Amino acid sequence: MNVWRTAAAGVGFVAVIGAVMYPIYFYPMQHIDEYKAVQKINRANVDKSKTQPADLTIWSDPFKPKT
């Protein structure tokens, strides 16, 4: 009887962790295009040179092919 209670507690713990992780990690990973569109809208009027610290270069995509 005590083994079943421990197993149920373990399964419950894993279920709670999964339920918490879904909206934080799994949903955004499954809806990448939606999040990219939102970021495009949010960053449209941001001047990158004003948000960067003085000695750092403006961020660029390291995976973008160099032309």
C-alpha cells in the first residue's frame, strides 16, 4: 500500500512539472512562426544602436550566411 502511495506521489510530481513546463517551453517551441511574427512587430521601432552598450557591436545573427 505504501509503495502505491509513493508511486502516485512521484507520478503526480512529474505531471505537475510537465504541466508547468508546457506553456513556458513546449508551446513556444511548437509555435515558432507565431513568436517570430510577434517579435518582428515588437522590435520594429527599436533602434539597435541606442540599446547596445557603448563598446559592443550591434548584434547580428551568427548563423546567417556571410555574403
